[in-house]
Amino acid sequence: MKTATRDRILNCTAKLATTPDNRKLTIRNVAEDAGVTTQAVYTLFGGKEGLIAALFEECWNTLTHRLRDVPESSHPLETLCSLGRCYIQFAKENPEFYTLMIGRATGSVTVPDRELRHAAPWSSITINVVNKAIADGILSGSPDEIGRLLWSTAHGYIDLTIHGYLRSDDERFLQQATLALFSTFAGPRYSSEMLISEEWFGS
């Protein structure tokens, strides 16, 4: 019962936080929409700040679970592409949530800096695969730098798509950018046979 109530409250919070209407995100409005008392919201979350922090955590947990479900390929670069597609698909399906997660603000809602720790799993999942590519001689360089550049590439593609500068089905830009990045950090075993194939960017 407690879990169901918590989920319902978070769902209502998400709607108020990401819907551009005139209703403000307040404990009273959340409680009204969720069909609970304001005391129930305070008991579960401790107030508005705790409510926003819980929503932010829930968004990142959802993405993290999806990323962990991505099957590992025998080729690290293909695994990295699959992780990137999963990340991008999540953003396309949840543009408001993504804005909150990455921008940490939407409307009058701002997420505290300390909540950035919830983004750590995405980074660690990516870095683990990058490290494997480096160990296999496919890539070379700093794992953190490669990981940050991959994240920046995915985010840039998402941002341009969400704002209409790229079609949502135009992945040629993403393919070229990713291929250029991999080529920049090519390891000693890199060859034309290891270039990204078109089907890696399929739906």
C-alpha cells in the first residue's frame, strides 16, 4: 500500500513538474491530484525538496535499469552504440523527464546539486565498456575523456532533435559523430573492419 501511494504521488509530481500549465508544484496540489492528504506527502518525502529529489532519483533509476538490461555484444564499440541508443530512446520517450534530469530544472522546479550522484551509474556503465575496448586494443586514451565525449555526443543529438533542428529519425549525424570519435581514439588493433556498421544504428 505504501509503495503504491508513493508511486502515485511521484507520478502526480512528475505531471505537475513537467506540464506547462498554470498550476504550481505544491504539496497541496500534489496531494489533491494523488488523492491523499498533505500529511501523507510530508510523511513519505519530508516536503517539496524531498519530493523533487525522489522524482529525480526515480528518473535516473529508470534509465539505469534500462541501460543494465542492454545486452553486451562481443564487440565493445557495438555495446557502446547500443547503450547510446538506449539512452537516446529514453530521452525521446521522456523529453520532460530528460530535461529535468540533465537540465535539473523545468518550470519552477530545480534539483539540488547533491542529487547529481544519481547520474553516476550511467557514467560507470559506459566507462566499464570503454575500459574493455581499451584493454582489447580497439580504443586508446583516457576512459573518462572518451566517456564524457560519448555522453556529450548523445546529449547534443538529443537536444537538437528535441528542439527540431534534426528529424527524430535522422541518425546519420549521430553515426558520423560517433564514428569520428571512435576514430580519434583508435587503438592499435583498430582497422576498417571495426568501423561502425549501418545496422548498429537501426531502431
